[in-house]
Amino acid sequence: MRVIAVDDEILTLAGMERVIKDAIPDCALSCFDTPEDALEYAKENRVDLAFLDIEMGGMNGLELAKAMKDVYGKTNIVFVTGYSEYAVASYEAGASDYLLKPITKDAVAKAIDRLRSPVEAKTDKMVRAQTFGNFEVFVDNKPLAFSRSQAKQVLAYLIDRQGASATTAEIAAVLWEDREYDASLNKQIQKVISEMMKTLRDHGIEDIIIKNWNQMSVDKSKIDCDFYEFLNWNTSAVNAYFGEYMAQYSWAEMTCATLSQRTQFA
């Protein structure tokens, strides 16, 4: 279950995070202190459940709930507030529940039992990344087509990082190494990342990407990758390497050199 918590009070948000993790230990939880950041996240990731403060600067919780429902109609909304007068408005906004601060583990557990929309289980799809030779991605053995080559390159770079996080500025530096990172380039890289996430989401595999604040990484456990198998000294993967690694990307040459060096000791 993918869950978000939104509150513009940092200390309150930290408390919500602890309680939610305690009540739903197996959820994937992301926390945001601005509704705008939360909405951007929801546009790129299917959110099953959102705990939203109502009174926030800029967009309030009721407005955020509506915007999130427009993105994915089955997102369950639980409002968390210190003011009881919003109860009627919250249910009119289609909320599953309405909790008064400070929330407790028991209150969150009861809210889970009252969700309006059942949480859809994700289908386990086999994602295979081929890095030897040219970089390609396969979903259930069918090649994944990206609308933009740069979106594919972002995924390649994240896979190359083996689960380590990369900021948007770092990714932009890889794709446009000669350009200064400014507002214009930030906007461009955000579009590319959005295109990548849309492609993954359209194929039901967006959960291979872990996003938090201004950085992202891949979940290695959800990808079958020849590169990763090579690093584990899988014999078939080592034998499949013939000196080419993500050949279409110049930035991959360093990893290629490392792999070639390792084959001398295999």
C-alpha cells in the first residue's frame, strides 16, 4: 500500500509519520510538508491512502484532496486536523475518515478498516533490465517502449547506480553535461522524469522507482538485471559480458571499464 502524509508543521508531520508506520508497518510511506510537493508525487505515483492536514498555507487539504482524486479517483483520503468544524466538509469531499490531532495507532487502524476504496493489489510483473550491449527493459518478456529516449536514459542511470539515490540535479548533469543547472533545465528534467514515470505507471511497474523529496532510486529487489547478477558473480551473467555495457550512453564507460577489469579475475 502506497501512503502519503501531508502537514505543513514539521513536528506534527514527524509525529504522523511515526504513528502511521507503527499502525501500517508494511506500507510505503512518503511525507510532505507542502501540498504542492504531495500533488506532484501523486501525479507520478499511484497513492492508495493519503493522510491530509486541512489548514495549510497555499492549497488547503480539501483542495489537495480534490486534486488528488482528479489524478486517481480511488485514492482514499483521511483528513487529520485539530478542528472539528471541518467534519461535514471532509465527508462531502469524499473522505474515508476524519481524525483529530494528535492521531493514535488505534485511530489509524480503525480508519484503515473504513476505507472507501479497496486497495488494489499490484500484479507482480517480471521486470528485466538488459545492460550488456545496449540498454533495454522488458516487462513480462516484452520490450518496454519509452516516448522519449531521455526518459529511458534516466532509468538506465538509476539502474547503473545500483539503488543509490540520485538528485534531479545529478540526473540533469548526466543528460546535459555541458549545460548549467538553472530553472529552465530543472523544468526540462522534471518533464523527462514525469515521462519516465508515466511509462512505468502505464505498465504497472512504477514501484521499481523509490522517490522521496528531491531524489530517486531503483528498488533492486524488483528488477532482474544482468549487471546486478554479474556483481554477484553469477556464472551465466559473467559469461554473457563481452565488453559492452549500456553502449549507447557515454557516461556508462566507467562502469564498463570496471566490469572489464573484473572479468580478468573471474
